[in-house]
Amino acid sequence: MTQTYSRLRAGLGALAHKPYIWGVLGIVALLIVNVTRDPGYLQISVNPANGYLAGNLLDILRESAPIVMISVGMCLVVATSGIDLSVGSVMAVSGAVAMEFLQAASAPQSTMSAAMALLLALTVSSLLGLVNGVLVAYVRLQPFITTLITMLAGRGLAKVITGGQNTSASSDGLAWIANGRVLGFPVVVIIAIALALLIGYLVRRSALGMMIEAIGINETASRMAGIKPHGLLITVYLLSGLLAGVAGVFSTATVMTVDVSNTGYLLELDAILAVVIGGTALSGGKFSLGGAVVGALLITTLDKTVVFLGVPSAATPAFKAVVIIVICLAQSSRVRALFRDRRGPVRMKERVA
Amino acid sequence: MTAAEPIVEMHDISISFPGVKALDGVDFRMFPGEVHTLMGENGAGKSTLIKALTGVYQIDSGSIVVGGQRRQFQGTGDAQEAGVATVYQEVNLCPNLTIGENVMLGREVRGRVGISWKATHRAAAAALARLGLADLDPTRPLGSLSLAVQQLVAITRGTVFEPTVLVLDEPTSSLDANEVEQLFGVIRGLRDRGVAILFVSHFLDQVYEISDRITILRNGQFQGEHLTAELDRSTLISTMIGKDLATLRSLDAQRAQREHEEGARPVVRARGLGRAGGITPTDLELQPGEVVGVAGLLGSGRTELARLLYGADRADRGTVEIDGRPVTLTSPAVGLRHGLAYSTENRRDEGIIADLSVRENIILAIQAQRGWLRPVPRKEQDRLAERYITTLNIRPADADRPIKNLSGGNQQKVLLGRWLATNPDVLILDEPTRGIDVGAKAEIQEHVLELAGEGMALVFISSELEEVVRLSERILVLKDREKIAEIENGADVTAETIVATIAGHDQNAEVVA
Amino acid sequence: MTKRTWLGRAIGIVGMGALALGITACGPGGDGDGSAGGGAGGDDELVTVGFVAVGPEGAWREANEQNIQDTFSEDAGFELKFAPAANLDQASQIQAFSSFIDEGVDVILLSATAGAGWESSLQRAQEAEIPVILIDRGIEPDNTDLYVTRIAPDNLEVSSSVAEWALEEFPDGANYFVLEGPAGVSVVNERNEGWDAVMSEHPEFEKIGAQTANWSREEGRSVFETVLRANNNDIDLLFAQNDEMGLGAAQAVEEAGLVPGEDVKIATIDGTRAALEALADGQLTFVAEYNPMFGETALETVNTVLDGGTVDPYIIVPSETFDSPEAAEEALPDRQF
């Protein structure tokens, strides 16, 4: 008993030093607000109609899956002191490819078609990521400009693929990925968690993470140490494109429609915010994938809270901005130093007592 | 020529930055109608002193008197008001504006309605004419001019408000010989009109050609003020590097004597290795187990040579053979693959990865060679970190501490560990002992000898000549981006020999850009 | 120097990308032949019409703009220059609008992505004596001096027809929720106005709330999912301001274990094929058409205006409503959008 207690304390202590502690606290605060509005907010129940686990927390997890995917990719790109503005557009392209393929497929309901649609969508997304990577690594274009171009061209491409239409299709396989359940638990959440863990494992168990950080912190010194940044940059941008493709499938498959103007629209900004909330500096270097996931969860929680509380549509952007500014301020070492200085004497007293 | 009263008198100036005393009780004077050169190696405090005079930095203690009045500069504007104008190393002008607009920027002549461009360009033409640049048309766009002429325009801009003191920070660093002459013509003209000029340059020949007076700084301290005519080059150099000639002479070179197989194949043989703007074609051979010193002042081309040898820069002429096989060194990765390693003089910008741990910094180069898919196993990482922390005596002995939290000397040892971990045949050390404490310095020197004893070939670059003399078997002497001598070390060779070589070569050399 | 090459590269890449992806194909100016200006055409009878359009937004818009493009054909004596907005961006519309004035087209048709900010452009057109006809979307403030007429189905009328249906469907009143388009768009304001005008007379209808779902099916699903949870599924009626949001909401209703059409009745506006299919399927309960087929009306109006005739400042395109699966099935076979 005491042992579990002390272990819990140690765990919480470690968490308190993580860069994304403010993101976690933000989520907790939002959940508390929701609980105040409705005490049953956190409840998870089994829906008698279909045997699904249901509840607001699951809704948040489900909703966050695409953002988690692009945030993880964005986090790696940002660590190299780059940025990937194209993820939102790549989502639209991925969704457009999948939907268009299924609409044209002879047997859209077959698992084979679903697998083909998925494969095709992810291939095209990876290619877009590869284009970003090659332009950044070899042509030495600035990441901002490069991915801005792919962002604009990507949405154009999505429109060309669907002929400007919002294409709908039906495929049980793909719909299962987005809406299906395993033991009542949403499949999309399981896949997102698995992918995030897999990438975290890949990055930290191989030398990829360290080398990404090295070029993000000091590219000249890394080069002098013999690191060849090309391969790393391409890997990272490709991964970001691939994950954006997964996110695109997630978000279009929920309603089996790609909305070329709206799918993934402005989500690159959410991903960048998630990365920053997660404690990764936009200047690159040390990164935290866990932090990016926390950031993505915070943003979704915020979105859901706005609806749950019934904040009027017009006030929604302002409400979100305030919450995010507060968290960024809390993270800022300057602001924290300011508060520390003020509280300094009080703390001394506490210690004496 | 010298007026009785100095126009600038800086007395007992001290400036501290966190952890460093950049200036420590420095005196400095300037006289009207004189060119005054500030000399010193990197980190001597030259630029800090200039920034104190031009109001960029505020002084911690001491006094600044300009034009007979005591001054408290709160910013560059105050200094300008006191008559101090500055032209910085990089030309900061606007290439898309005209010459006249650049010269008069911020001082445009106002007419009845807004700026009168006619009058402004007339004023600019007058300012140009005063410097003997009357043939420059002020309405031409600046971008169409060569860098040298742009430099002259920058100086003209500095002289528009008729300053009494003009500071020129390395104005010649990117000019060729003819352009330098043109610039010197302008400087002499200003001097003859009574302006006090502070001139900073790393080129000894230029210093002796243009300046009337020299102040020497070292480690933030004042080392003396001399009339150029009364200061011989050897004294200047030895004062800059901090050993007076007597000490240098009496210093018993404790160099280790090592045996080599006669006629052993050189591990590296470079022929005519050079790069435009870096170093003129140079020959160099390295035997296994040999320490070759490279001596030369800052800007002599010593770092450029090292970078070519490692592949950090690409040579545009010459060949390199490693173990008898010709190689093309296109990048550090290629250099490493061929058993070369280069420890940079710029530890902060090109050496350490500040936020990574000591362990990660040590394994970085071998990891880079293996590629990211084949990580160095954690056990191996710990073993390597442990090994170099112990053998190089890295303090604190904590492999997981970010390297940025270590002292300069310990960072240097971590970097040494990084290169040793790659098990190189050739190790190039560029200023490995700069800015680190005496204890760490001695340890690094010992390691150099030890490694050579194990058969490694080392290139040892340092501004501290006696260190070079003590450790090396052969010494390349570089000056103004050219190899001027290769000295076989022996009992009769001392730091003074090298100083004499550099100084002696100066006296009969042409100006080399 | 380096800057210049860098910029050159960037421009090159943009150009390449645009070509490869066919962006140029939908840029202002449209098809290559004959678009070089009014004078270029050999048969000088062609009337040049500049169409500042919204571009890809949804099936409704697609049908609407296709219908106009088909109507203003060369056979009918028109040369139509089609300029859709880039990503629903108003700035690109204003730009296209200005270049139509500079080219000196005979008439400009305008479907504004955003209502505000058109005054100066419209004034320029007036000075150039080019008549401007608003298609579907209005402008704000609605200064009728600045344009000739607005051709559109009446949003107020359509949305009040939904409200009227609701009054019949729920004689005892109901708890209702509204899914809106993006805040600030004139369509949203008008559809709210028409609905509220009816509902304000009927206190037995309680408005639980309103949220935007940005016209999107995905967001409609996500928002309504949370709305149901926040209200313990106690919502009888959803008024979705377009079909897409309504379709998404229907999915959320099913996922919550409820039955659309029984537990929650969903009424939408637009009348796209997908919506009518869902109506036939019982997922939606009421669909009010917002008729996109007003090419003919527009053509007649343009001819009247060019002949010097006068037209009303607001020409309403008639719309239908569908209140049962049967009505939907009947309309489906010849639904064009």
C-alpha cells in the first residue's frame, strides 16, 4: 500500500518535470469545468443499443486520433528546426484518393478494395511528404516555403482528384477503421495509440531521435560530426506525410465523405500548437512525442468543451485562443520566473515552518 | 603630426559578462590625425573595447573622455553625438538605394516640402568629394558597385557628420591588394584632415603600412601602447601571444623525441591543397605517430587548411592521398570514413550539441558513421562514455548531463572523446586548448603526446607558440593564407624562431590579400 | 545574389507545381480559346460575361455553377469567363472581379464568398458602367444601388418553410438545436432569421442551442455527438442549415443508439441527391430545396439588362420542399445535384 503510494508519488514527481505538464493540467482543468456543468461527464457506459462503450472521454479520444497522427509527424519535423504546413492538405488528398478509388471500385464493400484504397491513399501521402523532404534536404529550400507550396498545391490536387466534388463512397472496411469497435473500444483510437507508440519506439530505439535532435540543435556541428542530414530530413518529412495520410483516412472515413475544402482545413495549425503545448520548441532540438500527443488531446478536449458548454459559435475562436494563451504563458520560463520571484519569500517561510 | 592632447582617453575600463571578464582595467588613447591600431588574438577584448567606445556596451567601471568631456554612453546615438563614427566589418548598407541615399540615410536634407533629394544628393556628392571619391555618381544604385567601393561608401557615410573619431572594424578583410590601397588612400586623406582613426585588422603588413600607433590587448588586459615605428614585429607578436622574448628564449622545449621508421609511408599526403579565398596551395605530409604543429596568427589560414584536410570545406585545387590512395574529401562524413577527425576551433558553433548529454555527444560521430538504423547499443554507449569520462578526466563525471552545463575545458575533453571514439588514424586539433583552464590544458597536451605514442598522426594548431613547439616534431608556419616555412623541430627551435619567421617574412613580402 | 536564385527556384517550383497539378486550368481566364478579350472573337455578336464564382464548396454549388456555365453557352450568344475563388478566399474573388472590370466585360455575375467588403469593387464596376448581378449570395450592407439585381432562392422563405413544417410535425412543441454554417456568412444569418421569425411566435419550441459545423459532414457528426451527450439525448428536432451537416448529425444520432426520424427528427436545407437519398432512407425527416438551377433566370435577366430594361432588385428562384420518403423517391431520378 505505502509502496504503491510512494511509487505513485514518484511518478507524479517525474510528470511534474515533463515539459508538457501544463498541457496535462490544461486537460484536467477543462474536464473539471465540464464536470461542473454535468457531474456525469466522465462516466463511461455501455450503450445497450449496440454494445459500444460510450462517453465523452471516448468521444475526445476518437476525435483526437487524426490530430494525434499529424502532431506526431509535425513534432519530428519541428525537431529538425523545420515545419510542415502541408499536413492538412495532405489529409484532404489522402481522403480524396481513398474515396475516389472506392467510388470507382467494382466491389467497394470488399476488404480487398478497402485495403487497396488505404494503401493507395498512404502511398500518395508519402509521396507528397517525400517531395517536401527532397526539396528541403537537397534543394535546400526553406521548410516553410516548401511546405507552404505543397499545402496550396495539395488542396488543388485534392480538388483535381475529385473534380471539385465532395466525393462519398461506402466501404465497410474503411468505415470500420474510423467507426468500428473492438470489445466496444473504438478501433481508430487503438490504431492511433499503436502508431504513436510504434513511432516513439522507432525514434527512441534507433538513433533517429538523437540525430534529429542533433541537427535541430546545431546543424553545423552535426555535419562536422559526420551526420548527413539529407536522409534524416527526407525520412522525417516522409513520415509526416504518411501520418497525415493516416489522419486523412481517419477523418474522411468517419463520414465516408471527403470534403475537399474542409477536410484537414487549418489542421496544420492545430498540429503546430499541439507540438508547442507539448514542450517542443519551434526552433528545433529536443522534442517530446508524448508532449505532442498531450497537446493534440488538449486541443480536442478544448473543441469538445466548447460544444459541450454551448459557447456561441461566434465566441468559439476567442475562447480557444484564451485557453491556449494561458497554457503557453504558463509554459514560458520568463513568466514562471516572474512568479517565482514574487513567491520567493513566502516559500522560504514555508520551508522554515 | 601628433597633437599634444588626445581626443579619446579611455581609462581603467572594465566590462564583465556572465562568467567572463571581457575587459579588465584597460587604458586606451587616440590622437587627432593618427591611425591607431588595436592588436590582439581572438578573445583579447578588441571588439569589446570598440563597442565600449561606440556606445554598444556600457562599461562597468572606468572613464571615457572624448573631446575633453567625460562621457556616459547609453547607446550608439550618444557616441555619435560625441563625434565617434563606426564602420562595421560587414557592410550594412541598402544595395537597392542609390549611393547618395545610402550616404545620407537618416540625414536627408529637408526642403520646404519633405526631403529635397536634389540637395541630399548634392550633400552626398560633397561628402564623397572630400574623400577623393568625386568620380562616384551619387545617383547610381549602390548594388552595382564592387564590395570594396561599397566599403568606401560606408566610410563616406560614417564621415558625413564630420566625426572627430572614426572606427574601422576590419575594413580590409574581404578586399584584394588594389582595393586595400584605394581604401588606405581614403584613410590617409581623413587622417591628414585631423580625424583620429581606429583601425582593426589581422594583417600585419597592413597594420605596419597604415598605422601610427598600436595598442596591444591580451585576455582583456592592456599590454602596452607603442608608436608603430618603435615596435618591431617580433615584440608585437610575442606580446600578443603573451610570452615575452626572454621567456620564450629560456623556455626549454620539452618536446618528446619519438622514433620513426625511416621512409615509412605517410598516412596523409596533400599536394597543392588549396581553396580560393581560404588558403593558397599547400603541401603537407603526415607520418603515423607524428605530431605536426601549425603556427600562424589568426587569419593566417591555419583553420582553412585544417578544414580542407578534413573535408569540411571542399578543396578547389590539389590532391590528397590517404595510405597512398587518392581520395576526394567532399564532406566530414567522407573524412571520418577515411580515418580523419577534426576538432574545431569553434567549440560552441561547430563542436558541441549543447542540449544533448555528454554520452550522446561522445557517441555522435560513430553513430553518424553507422547511420540511424544501426544505433550504438546502449551498453556500448555507456561503456564509451564511461571510458572517456575516466581517461580524459571529464568533470563532473555524469554521462547524462547536458554538455552545455560543463565548463569549456570539459566540453573540449568530451569533444576529444568523440573523435577518439571513432578511432581515427589522423586527428586534427584546432586550438584545442583555447579558453580552457591551465589544468585541462596540460591534460590535453599530455593526451596529444600519448596518442602519438600509440601511432596516431596528429595536426596541432594553436596560437600559443610554445605549446606548438613543445608538442610538435615539425611545424608548418602560415602567414596571410600561405605556408611560408616548414621547420624541423629541434633543440634550437623555440617560439622565438617562429616569431622571427613570421616577422622576417613580413619585412620583405608584398601585401597579400 | 543568393536571394535572387532562391526566389527564382521558389517561383520555378510554384510554377511547376501549378502546371503539374492543373491549378492553372481553374484559374481566372478559363479556357484558352477566345478568352483573350471581347475583341478577339471573330463573331462579334458574343456577349462577354465574367462570373466571379465560389468554386468547389459542395454538390449544391457545383450544380449551381455548372448550370450557369451550361446556360451561358456560345450557342446562346455568350462568352462566359469563369473565375472560381481559390479556397473560398475573398481576396482572390476581388482580384478576379477587378480584372473583369479592366478587361471590360459586358456583365459581371458575382457569388461572393463573404458578404462584407465589396463596396469599392462594386463602385468601380459602376463607374465602368458594367452591370453586376449577384448570384445566390448577397452582400453586406445590402446596398441595392451598387448592383442591378440579386438572383437567388429566398433563404428567409426556405428556412421559414422548414419552421412551418416543424410546427405541424410537433404540434405540442419540441426541444430543438440548430447546426449553422460559419459565423458571419450572409446565408447563415438569413436562414437563422427565417427560422427565428416563425419560432419566436411559438414558445412551446425551446431552443437548446446553436453551434457551427462549418457546412461539413464530419464536423456535423462530431458536434452533434457532443450536443446529444450534453443534453442527455433530449433533443427532438435538429435544424441543420445544410444537407451535409444534417447527414453527419444523422450518423451521430445512430451512433448514440437512437433512431433518426423517431428519437431525433432532422430537417435540412439544400436538397442534394445525398440528402434526398437519406430522406428516402428515413435518416432525414424533412428537406427543403434551395434551388440551384437558376441559369435560365439569370440569362433572361442579363438580356433584359443589356437591352436597357429594368428588373426587380431581388429575383426569387422558386424552391420545393420534401417532407416524406415517398416525395424524395419521386424526385430522385431527375435530381441533378
